[in-house]
Amino acid sequence: MHRLRINSCIFTLLSLVYVAASQLVAGAAHANSVIQVTDSSGQPVQDAVVYAELAGSPQIAKTATAEIQQKDKKFMPFVTVVQTGTSISFPNNDTVRHHAYSFSPAKPFELKLYSGKPAAPVIFDKSGTVIVGCNIHDQMVAYIHIVDTPYFAKTDASGAARLPAIPAGKYILKTWHPKQPASAPVQEQNIQIDSNGLNLTVKLNYKAG
Ligand SMILES: [Cu+2]
């Protein structure tokens, strides 16, 4: 009776070790993907948003949070990419008051004149692009691109976007930039992710510099 219990204990332990080890191996097998973005003239593009969507199955975040601060009469960062469902807070770190708002259909909102931290963050529950302005300072602008996938990144100064490890499969790779003409659709292409990740260059069909 006693020995049986010990044996089953050891068995449970061994299977736990096995599961942990196989997860480690599976994790290691997926490499990150690096997408290089250039504009139509071949120049590397900063602040482009790159994301891989699973066709036909939007993935929504339930607890993700992000922050866009106001500092030196600027929204920072200038471009933010979040997964649909993310709550964004807009702390004002200036001594002057700001009045952040958007008329964008994906999320019209208004945070009336405030300093410090506004009471509640704004939940971005629909994919699309939201342009944020300040009612007091016309030059203040920020872009939020909301995507139905957890696999997204923003390009750095060298035009490189480093996507997190993506499970193998077929995806639609989309690339968006604030300079994209509003009437133009987001550029997209079909991709296949395998265990080596993906290294790819995307050329935008407009000038972004
Ligand atoms: Cu302002």
C-alpha cells in the first residue's frame, strides 16, 4: 500500500520533469523573427508597426496594459502598438494641463483637462488606428495601432522589427506606418513561420521619411 503510493509519487514527479523538459525544447525550437522595413525609396523606416495575424481568428488580450505619457508637450511614444483589449493610461508628466482626445472610429475618447494621472485608463477594444491629439496643444499627436494578435513589434531606428517567438504556421504579415495614406489598405503578405523564425524585408509603397 505504502510502496504503491511512493511509486505513483515518483511516476508523477517523472512525468512533470518530462513535461517541463519537452516544453523547454519546444520553446527553444522557435526562433524570433526579424522584419526589416524600408519605404518606397529603400530607406529604413522607424516607427513602422509589424504584426503577424492568424487568418480568421482574432486574438484578444484581456489584461494587457500600456502607457502613453505626456512630457515636454509631446505624447511619448509617438507610435504605440497594442493588442486589441489593451488598457492604455495617459499620465501627464508636464506641469501644464493637457486634454487628450481622439475622433478615430476605432476608439473615440476624451480625457478632459487634467494633470497627473487621469482616473481611468482607456480600453482599446477594436482593431484599427487611433490618432490622439491634445485640445490645448495642436502640435501634440500620437498614433495607436491596435492589432488582433499578440505577435507584433515596432521598427527601431535601423528599420528592424523584432517579433516575439511565433508558433509555427501560416500567418498574414501586416505592416503599417503613420505616413500610410489613410485611404490605403494596410500592406500585407502571406507568410509561413517555421522553427527558424523568419527574416524578411518589407518595402512600403509610400515615402515615410
Ligand atoms: Cu496638451
